[in-house]
Amino acid sequence: MIIGIPKEIMHDENRVACTPETVGKFVKDGFEVLVEKHAGDGALYHDEDYVAVGAKLVDEPQEIYDRAELILKVKEPLFNEKTGKHEVEMMHGGQYLITFIHPASPVNHEMVRMMTKQGVIALTLDSIPRISRAQSMDALTSMSTCAGYKGVLMAADHLTKFMPQMFTAVGKIEPAKVMVIGVGVAGLQALATAKRLGAVTYAADIRPMAIENAQSLGAKIVDTTVPAELAVGEGGYAKSLPEDVLAREREALRETIQRMDIVFCSVLIPGKIAPLIITGDTVKGMKKGAVIVDIAIDQGGNCEITPKGDIEVKHHVTLIGVKNIPGELPQSSTWMFSNNMYNLVKYLVKDGKIVLDRSDRIVTESLVCMDGELVHAGTREAMGL
């Protein structure tokens, strides 16, 4: 079986799907591995490192897509300016793709339709279920750890004031106030990082266990008003809320949000569009110089006016909608991601071939399209199918 690893083409994306270490494991397992030249340079994994473990270097991405039976990527397929083709156009029917697709997000719907029509068999890493036997394959958790840490550092960099309390010759400067909305893996890492930097931390989440975790880190809890029985879905993830309940949550959080210096948004529903937590009107009432980091942007974002894939200032508030924050930590995030990818591929391959057991939750929840059919439940719901 031939595995292809193309160079990522998203703006400022420095990660690569596999390190030389994991490529070496694949080669020892009997796979042939094609790596596009310079694919790992941004993460400090260089061509000679891949060659040393048995990879074959390829000059052009089209050759990888032509020859490989399985494509491993970090980010969703995009238009490749170098070739003048969309990455989906370079794929062929029956080819397997494993990457972060975020198929429920409206911005990716046309690409998902293209993949389905092309006959690609695609699995999305953002829908791997959070169950014990899938922990070693859970790239979303790995990347969330990176996003929580780096996202707060990015916010601090854009903030126009100190994070910690400062005592100076001319008086005391109060510490920054940081609120984390959605205290999962990313949110907990964001809280811990903000606290290390000396900020006063606040947290909001609809799940009782998440609130307990936030309190253990010293965060002040903001009541969402959401009843516990509506809050928790499978695997401990938050559930989708009825619109009237979500509207009450938005109103309950609004006043606290408007007092914050930094708001870190990480509310996600597996396989579905991210819930809207912060409206444009709420942003208008925020402090001048405040910063919002919206790491839910891949699935539509938690803030109504977050720029997709960019950083903008609106209403004197800096909105960070960078889609690949883990890519700002390319060496660590690539190491984590590539190990998740290796474990997933090993799980799916039997006797040298990928076997998709449609009764297995890991397969059914991550499978996007197969045999020309769009099967991903959250995406079908988002498309109104």
C-alpha cells in the first residue's frame, strides 16, 4: 500500500502529516511512503531525515495524488496555486484521505460535495469519538492542547496592556481579565496558560464536570443558566442546545464578556456547526483593546464576526480567527499529530488494506463520504439533507 504525504498549502501552515519517526514506522510495517519535497521544512523535519528512514521524495504534488492509495494531510483540501488545481481535483476515485476536514462548516460544503462526486473515501479527524480505545488516535485532543496554549500567547501578544499585576514606581497596574468559554481540553490549557501569565481567570461551560475542572485551576465561574440535563452528550462533549436556551446563555454571558480583556472561545459540538455565543452587538460593547481568540472558527466560530482564517480589529476589539493555531507550534504539534495519525492508520489497515467497519464508532463517526455518497451525519444536517 502506498501512502502519500503532500506539503500543506494553507497560508502559514507549517505542520506536516508525518514526522520521519512515524514514516520510518510505516516503512517497517511494509508501506511505501511518498513525501513531497520540503513538506516537513516548516516543522524542522527535512528531506534527508525522511530519506534516511526509507521515504521516497516526490517533486510535484500531482504525482503523490496519482500514485498514493492513502493521502495523509493536516488540513482540508484547498486550491493549490502552484498547480492551478484544487487538491480534490488531483485526487481519484477510490482514494482514501485522512485529515481535518471540518465537513459541517458551511465554508467547506462545496469542497465536501466535490470530494463526494470525485469518489474519494474521506475520514475527518475532528469526528474521532472521545472514547478510551480511540485516545491514541484523537488528533483533535492533541491539537486542542496546542491551540489552548498558543492561542492565549497570541492574545497576550495583541493585548495593549500587561497580563500580570504590576507594581511600578508610578503605581499599581491591575492584572488582565481572561475568560474561557468552553472548558474542554483547549479551554483548560488556555486557563492554565493565562494563570501562569498572571491574569485573573473566568470560565463558562454548560457541563458540570467542565466547571469542576475550571474551578480546580482557580477560575471564577460564570453561570450559563443552562440546565445540566441539557448539557452533556456522548463522550463528555457539550450537546447542541435549543435556540431559546442558547439565546438565554448568550444573554447570561454578555455582561461578563464585556468586562474582559481576553475572551477565548472553544465551544464545539462534534461534527456540527459551532454554536454562536458572542454576537456582533456584544462585541460592540466590549472594552477597547480587548482580544477574542475564536478557535472554533474551523466549524464556523463562536463569535458572529470572527474573520475566517485571519486577524482583524472590529469595534476596537482584536478578533483572532486563525484556522491553524497549532501550526504556530509546528514541531510539537506535528510530533503529536503524526503519532495520532500512525495509530489511526494501523487501526484501520488489515492485511495491507484499509478495512472500514461501518459498525465501528471510530469509522462511522469520522467517515465523511464513500462510494459517491455523503454519509457524515453532522454535515448532512448542516446542509439540510
